[in-house]
Amino acid sequence: MFTGIIETTGLVAGIEAEGTNLTFRIESSLAAELKIDQSVSHNGVCLTVTSVADGSYTVTAVDETLKKTNLGQLQIGERVNLERCMPANGRFDGHIVQGHVDQTGICTNVQDLDGSWLFDFQYDPNLAGNVTVEKGSICINGVSLTVFNSHDDGFRVTIIPYTYEHTSFRDLKSGDIVNLEFDVVGKYIKKMLVGYR
């Protein structure tokens, strides 16, 4: 379980295809603190550490993960948002994030407000259970954020300078694909009310 509070970013230093899977080598200041079998969120996707060495570590994404997230589009040198699992005695500074991406969305607009940034996103509302509500929570590329201007197929978020500078939001531009994990509570409520599989 995660909270959507990004600890740091990492750089994609290597990508290797293994059948239908991709193994990523990530350079990060977190590497020295990681161990094999540990779960780490990468742009909101929970992946297992498979090796650690010299300031970097590796994780593998299977075909299903690559199809449902933006990880398959990563290139060497790109920045990814990183968060380790929340410890049992940790604080929920963000919201409950499972590291299970529901679908991808697209950034449709970025507006610099000279002190903060507005980001607009669009997604397919026909996929089961995915819903946003005004002032509700959303996880975008692993970052816990508050929704506003919620509508049937999109929403808006505001990014403060600290988040902008310490996550991959500084690299995000209109047209980019992002990973979306919708609020788990909202998904369960929608299932109870309207049903879906």
C-alpha cells in the first residue's frame, strides 16, 4: 500500500526486453536503501525490486502491466516518480493508493499560473468503476492529488511548486499519457450503486 506522496524521482538508465516483459534499470538515491523483493511504486505502478547495485536497481513489468500503463513508453533518461510502501506505523499524508493503475489518461492542457500550475486530464469514462468527484482524490503517475472541475470524462488538478519541482510533473506536457488510479473508496461505492465487472 502507498500514499501517493513521492519520495524522490529516478532516472531510467536501462531497458531490456525479456520475452513480452521489460526490465528497467533505475538510477536513484533510494537504491542504497532498497532490498530484493521490496515493492516500489514507479509512476504509480507497484513493481518488485529484482536486483540492487551501485546506485541503481532493476524491476520488471509484465505484458499486462505494459498494456495498461505508460511504462511501455518510457525511454532511457526519463524521470519516474518513486515511492516505497507505507510502513505499518506511517502517516497517511496522501490517500490510500494500491499501486494498481486503473487506466491511462491524457494530459490535455498545462497552464502556468506564475506560482502554481493547472493540469487538465481526460480519460475513458466507460471503463468499469472509474469515477472522479469534486474535491476527491486521484493518483496521477503515483502522485496523490485533489480533483476539481470534475466531469464525465476528465478533471483538473493544481500543482504547487514543491510538487512540480520534486516529481515528473515538471516534464509533463499536453498530449502526454499518464497513469491513473482512481480512489478505491469511490470505485467500491460505484460498484454497489450501479454494478460493474
